[in-house]
Amino acid sequence: MQPVIQGADSGGESGDPQDADDFLPGFGLTTYVLIASALLAAFVICRVSRSRSDDVVDVESVDEQDDETSDAVEQGLSEKVHAPELPDGAESRDVHLDPERAEAALEYYGRHRYASRDHALLTLIWRTGMRRGAVQSLDRGDLEPDAHAVRLEHRIDEGTKLKNGEAGERWVYLGPKWFQILDDYLDNPDRVQGTDEYGRKPLFTTQDGGRPSPQTIYKWLIRALHPCSYASFPHDRTPETCDARGRSANVADCPSSRSPHAVRRGAITHHLTEDTPPETVSERMDVSLDVLYQHYDARTEREKMDVRTDHLPE
């Protein structure tokens, strides 16, 4: 805390102006100015040092204040500047989350940060291939415990929408193991309970209990998938030199970053590789078969052949 120092022209109890030398008996005005300058310089150095340490302190922690700043900005502008909801096939199909990396991240979060927001978010998108707009639309009441599923509804009059409108409404099965993670996330003490401006209770909440913007979900997921969040620092970087960490950093600067769209593409490809019928994937992920094959299917030709072989007669 900076010392509170009255100005030399402020009045004393008698109402007479005080002399500057009265502040520090035995010292002249020049000495006083030098001491004050030294205190100010020490304060500035302390603040700079603290700011730098904030950028490199626990790499597992997520700087939610910076992520949620975009929620205070007009959402339309924020989305255009940072990361708009991509149309189907807007990214190269080569940019996707590999199953090995998804499993490594999920294993880490399951052991060390079970039912955290990042654990629940990654679980949901990897398991279902949802778009981030769909994730944003979910309320806690959209969890269906009896079916181990989540229910997606187009609520454009209540602040959220699905990409394909009412045609995109559906129930999506998670399974007992994966559903339990989301259910336990609701009871996580770090999760802030709250309602949005329409009185709805979001599944994923910001620090003030509100509904996150798609841009905030974008940042959350990218940070959760930074290799340094669940493994070690790659790319010859350290916490001090990584441009993708810290409050003012661009999370996409990490060479290993994967956007929600890339996770969606990886989830679709993984479903297909695991021999899930394309028609099932199409309905589950809310994408047409034509678009699925043209833009989302990242399987190699050998992988496609292996899947077909499993269905051939002996």
C-alpha cells in the first residue's frame, strides 16, 4: 500500500499552511522528494514483478477474468474479431484432435481435476462433437439422468440458438461414465451457481454465474487442450517464454492449439473410425452426410478400407 501523504499546501489544525519540512522532522524538502521517489519506484517494480509472475504461475490454472472479458463486450463484435462460429468445413480436415491426445487429456483431468469445468467441457465436446454454440445453449435442466443424455433445444427467444434451428434439436446419448462427469460437475464447489438474463440456469457458468459467450467457451477449450495443461511444455518453450499463456496472451498462439471446431472434427472422425454408421454420426453431430464426407471425415484411405472390411462377408 502506498503511504498516504498530505500535500504541502493542506491546512493544519490551526488553519495555517504547513511547511514541507514539518512532514519529516530533520529532513529538508529535497530529501523528502528523494525518499518519495524511491518509494514510488519500489512500488512500480513490485507491480511489474507481480504482473510477470501472474503470467507464469501455475500453468494448470485458467485465467477466467481475461476469458470472460469478452462477455462484457458486445457479443457480435467479439465473435467477429476473435473466433466466429465456423461454417461446416471452414477449416482443413487435417486440423483435428487426435484420439490419443484426447484420451491423454481426459485421463489427466479424470485423475487430477475430476469434474472440473475443463474436464466436463472436454468430455462433452469429445463425446458428442457438439458445436460450441450448442454447448452454450445448454441449461443444467437439459441433463437427462435416466437416459444418460443431454437434450438440445433451439431457444432463440431466450438468448440461445442452434446452428440448424429447430431441425438441430435432439437428445444426445453420453453413457453412464461420461454423463456422471457432467452430473458431478454440477456439484463442484468451484462452479458458480447462477442464472442468465432470461432466468435460465446455464450448465456452464462464468465467475458471476452467467452464461458464457461462445468466445469464452472457445478460450476455455483451447487452454484445456494446451499440452502444458495436462502434460509438459513442448515446442522448446517454457512458462516464461510461451506466448500462449498469461492474461493478455492469445490462446491460439500455441502451435498445438485445437479449436472447438477441430475437436468436433476429431470426434466425428473417431466415431467413424470406431465403426459407427455414418447415418448415426450424421444425426448425432447434426451434420448432413454430404458435408460429413466432404469436410469432416479425416480418416485415411486405409482406415476407411479397414472399416468397410469388417462388414464384408467371409
